[in-house]
Amino acid sequence: MSGLEAGFHLERGEFTLHAELALPARGITALFGPSGSGKTTLLRCLAGLEPSARGYLRFAGQLWQDDAESVFVPPHRRAVGYVFQEARLFPHLSVSANLEYGRRRAGSPLGQARLNHIVELLGLGGLLGRYPAQLSGGEQQRTAIGRALLNEPQLLLMDEPLAALDARRKDDILPYLDELRRELDIPMVYVTHAIDEVNRLADHLVLVEQGRVQASGELMSLLSRLEYPLAHAEGAVSLIEARVAGHDDAYHLSELDFPGGPLTVARLRAGLGEPVRVAVHARDVSITLAPAEQTSILNILAATVSEISQEDPARVTVRLRLQDSGQGSGDGEGVYLLARITRKSCERLGLAPGREVYAQIKSVALIG
């Protein structure tokens, strides 16, 4: 199945949306940017909820909009599930009845097995007899997601579904969204301005700024690209997709394997071969010209300096390409890490593009 291709132009007061998109047919695409950048407007254009937007939209080989051909498929005829910031459940219906509403709207009747799967996937089994007023914010959102999925969409659109939740409720629902990413075979477009949600959930990233698409691409690559703002944020991270290679029960550690080499982390519950996503903060990476032997740091990886960018008079960010990356990852040219170090250290080490070094990783955080 082909992905999504779209281009929209919309003027509303002083705001102008002028954006083009090309998104993959699977996984979660995050529309990320500050408040007011146009993320929700762009999402509404995809759903057909902005009829005054001019442009085109083709999804999975279906033409949903093309002004040049006078084509506009109305929202109810698009195979789209839409989850709003607020759950928007029917207050007079139980969770079970709200889910049934979504099932009835599907193009073809869904069997009980499909309903049971969605209920299990979202942990709704113990909530079916409750009403929305008896649910927490996270439970309401899980019900709203289930209702949208039971409509059998080919494309799931989610507009900041965690924005109204406090930190505890947000942590409660994130594992369910993570499971959707692993289980569902349909593409999802997820609007957020929270980078932690992007790091945990997204496969593809679209950076939106002032109604324009600033950049679009595979998440791992964009996070480490120095021409984009995320690499210069105070909490800049590099993400690594790895697999569990072994466990060291004597020291309560786990060994991970990825194209850039091995990593040692605190003991995981995951079984051998299971995929995990880890984050390495740029501030937790130091650089040395030779591999240290008498050190408490366990994760030391051979790398080559790719680029250097000065952040302020005192600090630079160094983009490192890990040398043991023959399998390919990130932007197709290897696995990359960011290191935030002092400008003095950079000059003392004589760092420059092409210099072979070692990246010392002080801390690795499991995020999914």
C-alpha cells in the first residue's frame, strides 16, 4: 500500500498554512512544533475538516482531494479515525455502548473477535460497564481511541491526545499507545508539542513551523541532524533501536545489540531478541581519542566526527557517526550520536570532521 501525499494552502486571518507532505504507509508520523505552528490545522486538512483549504490529498492510491480536478471526498467518506484532544464520548452511553457506536459505523460489520482484540489492546475490559463521568482522563482517551479503531479506519489521526492529561495519567496511557505502534498495520499521524511523546512513539517526524513543513524524515535521523533545531535543544537526544542480546544476572545488567555496537544497561524485563528503544542525551556523551581502560563507564563506542556546531561561546555539539554500523540505520548512512561538550575540550582534542574518536556514554535511558 502506498503512503500519503498531500499539499495544502489555507489562509485564516494573519495565519497561512502552506505545507506539503509525503508520509509512509506504516508506523506513527509525529507532526511536531510549537503551539500555533499549524499542526492541528494540517491534521484537520487530512481529515477533510477544512473544506476551505486548497490543494490535493492522495492516500493509499485513493484521491481524496484535488482542486484542479474538482475532487473533494467529504470527511464521512474518508476511511479515517480521528481522536481529538478531548475524548468526546457520549456521556449517556457506557464504555461498551460507545465502542459499539464505532463498530456500527464501520463499512462492514466487525466480528466479536475484533472487538475483543481492541478491548484487550487498550485495557478496557474492566471499564465496559462504566460511563464517561466515572472514568479518568486516560481511561476516557483509551475509550475514544478504541471507538476510532472500531470504525476500521485506514488512517488514524490523533490530535494531541495526551495534552489534557496530567503527568501521571499521561504515563498511564503511553504504554497503550506504544502497543498500538507495535500492533497496528495502519499509519497514524500524531500531533504533539511534547518531545518525550515523539521520542517514545514516532517512527517518522514532520517539523512544522509557522504553517510550513520545516523538515520531514525518519525520526532517528532528524533528531541528530545539526541543521534542525531539535539537535540544539537543551535536552537533545539520540535514539537507538536495539535488541536484547543477553542478561548479566550477577550484576543485574542487560546487554543490547544495535548496528553501532553493544550497549550495557540496567537489567531489563524484556526477553532475548526483543526490540527496545533507548535514548542517549547529548549531555551524557563525552569524547576521547583513545579507548579508556580504567574507567567506570561501560559503554564506549568507536566513532568518527561528522559535524560540529557551536551552541554558545562555551559549548559545541558534535555529531558522531558510530563506526560499527555496517547494517545501516538512521538516515541510511549509519548510526549517529550527539555529544554536547565544551568548546575548550573540542579544541584540545583537535576535533574536526573525519577525526576518529571514541564516544563514552555515561547514561542510557530506556523509553520503549
